[in-house]
Amino acid sequence: MNTRKLGSFECSPIGLGCMSLSHAYGTPPSEKEAELVLLQALDLGYSMLDTAALYGFGNNESLLGKVLKGRRNDFVLASKCGMFKNDAGVREINGRPEMIKKTCEDSLRRLQTDVIDLYYLHRWDRNVPIEESVGALSDLVVEGKIREVGLSEVSADTLRKAHKVHPIAAVQTEYSLWTRNAEIAVLDTCRELGTAFVAFSPLARAFLTGKLRDVSLFEEKDIRRGMPRFHAENYAANLLLLSRVEEVAEAEDMTLAQLSLAWLLGRDENIVAIPGTTNLEHLKENFSAVDRQLSAEAFEQLDQLINQNTVVGTRYNPATQAEIDTEEFA
């Protein structure tokens, strides 16, 4: 299997996004079920695992620390700061240097490790210059508490400012067939600066697997309930697009998930995808995409079928969109 660069590390082209093991899409799996997913991921060859202080309000980091402390050298460990549950029990975006350093200490304790390989600023706190937040992350590198600095959901301009303070190993942003915003500027800027691009939700929060048909079945706490693309009328229109994508998958002899991941990895050698799952069969199916390549004809067909002009609905509601710093299509 080929590997891809992630700062000073080499990792599998597909890593594991661990968020769904603790929250986001309704009731999470039991700890035993989550443990099986994590261990099986390493056995299959996943060599980068992605978590955050926010996921499960610390529970996701604790899960990884408990389950994987004996296999710490088997994978690149990525986590995130700057968005977390504060002392009042409320989600907070805070990029002040002192808070970044406190959050890092908390994460190290939960993860049961001495160092985090790749540490992202989860959101840019607009009340704090990006240079100050990245300066704090740079201090953590010097102190040996993290090895590489990353940013999540930032614009090309913010990336350039940050990179002048400390080399940015990776930018993590949503990217898939149905979320193409990274193509405006960030992908090109990452390539120019030698920064890896880590694509979260590469299967469009299950849309691109073809297995999600009825959005009325979402549990009350499923975050997709608040995302316009998953509103019933919009989703029905998007499913019509998917029926044509299925024809391409059949022609390429791939599942929809494999097709979508192969499309993504084929866009650029600096892209690493981090699909998440709680299902062992899906875990295996997703990882098998590292060995699949699309025909030139399939790339062209997919780009024409599903893109920013054909997908119905925005990816976030206005309140959430206001929190992030990415270029958006008009």
C-alpha cells in the first residue's frame, strides 16, 4: 500500500475519523463495540486516527487512550484544540494561547500519551489573531507535547498567515463529491506550501454510501437534522443525483463508498481521507478504496454529475457557517 505524507509522518491514504464512536449521529456504539472498531482499523492498516477534545466532550479522546495505549506506536495520533466543552458545560470556541495549552494538557491526560503527533486548531477564534493561536501551538512543539501543527476549516488567506509563524503540516476541511469548497483556493494553497489536505466527511455523512435513504429516521441528537442538505425536500433532490452516480460505480465495479473515496484520493497526492464508521464491514469496505483507481472517464462523469452546482442545500445552517473561515461558493 502506498503512503502519503502528513508533515514529518507517512500514513495510509485513508485514516479513521473517530468522532462517530462517541457522538454526532445519534446514539453512539457501546465502548466494547467502539473498541472493536479501533482495533480492527489498526489491524486492517489504518495508520492515522483522528479525534478532538470536542468529540463526546472529551470521551472520544478517553476512549482512544484507554483502548490504544498499548499500540501507541502503531498509528499517527491526531487531535484538536480550540473548540471544547467549557466549565459551564457549553461548547466554546477559544483560541487564546493559555487555553490552547490547557486544552493540550487535558488531551494528553485523556489520550494517555506524552505527545500528540498532529494537533489542529479546530476552529479559528476570530477574537484572537491566528498568529497568536499558532504561536501557542508552536510553543507546544518546542516543549515536545505535540509534533506537528494543523488547522481545521480555514481559508487560504488564514493558512498563509499561520504558515509564516510555524509550518502547517495539515489542513482539515470537509471535502467530497458533494462538498467542493476546498477547490476554490485551499487545495491549491496546501499544494503550494507542502501542507497535507485531510478531508473529513469524505462520504458526505453517509450520503455517498447510498445506504442513507430516509432522513426522517434520524435520532433527535443526530447533527444532520440541522444541516440543510439533509432536510427532506433537499435530500430527495440529492438522491436523484446519487442514482446516476450508482451507474458510474457499477461501470467501475466499485461500491459507492469505494468510488467516492477513490475519486477523492485521485484528486491529489497530498490528500488523506478520514471517513468515520461504527460498522466493521464498512470499515473494511472504506479501507479497500486505497487500492482502487478510477478511469479518466469516471472522473469526468462524476465531476459533471455531482458538484456545487447540482447539490441542493448548503452544508451548514447560517449559525454554524458563521463560525468557520472557509471560502464558500456563491
